[in-house]
Amino acid sequence: MLKTFLIVISILLIVIVLLQSNKAESGSQILSGGNSDLFSQRKERGSELFISRLTFALGMIFFVVSLVMNFM
């Protein structure tokens, strides 16, 4: 049962991370040398904030379930 739950969380986490397009563009600027507004003070709003928090929550759930499965 935990393996199935872990697979579902993994798939959701992959989908949510792929939805974060703005951060992927900033990450590519690191490799290409662009520094236009990479470290600027931008606040996340609306859907960006929701996706960011959902990514964090899914990551923590993945981490905890992985630890629980390891010690069972």
C-alpha cells in the first residue's frame, strides 16, 4: 500500500515541478551566463505561490513516506 502511495506522490511531484516554468527559465540563465533578474526580490503570488507550496508539501510527504518504508 505504501509503495502505491509513494508512486502516486512521485508522479504528482513530477507534474507539479514541470508546471513551474518561471524557475526553469531562471535555472537555464545560470548555465548560459544571463543574470538579468535571477536573484531579484520577487514575491510569488496567486498560482505561483500555490504551486510552490504544493511542491514543498508533496516533497515532504515523499520524504516521510520514504523514511517510513525504509524502517518497516
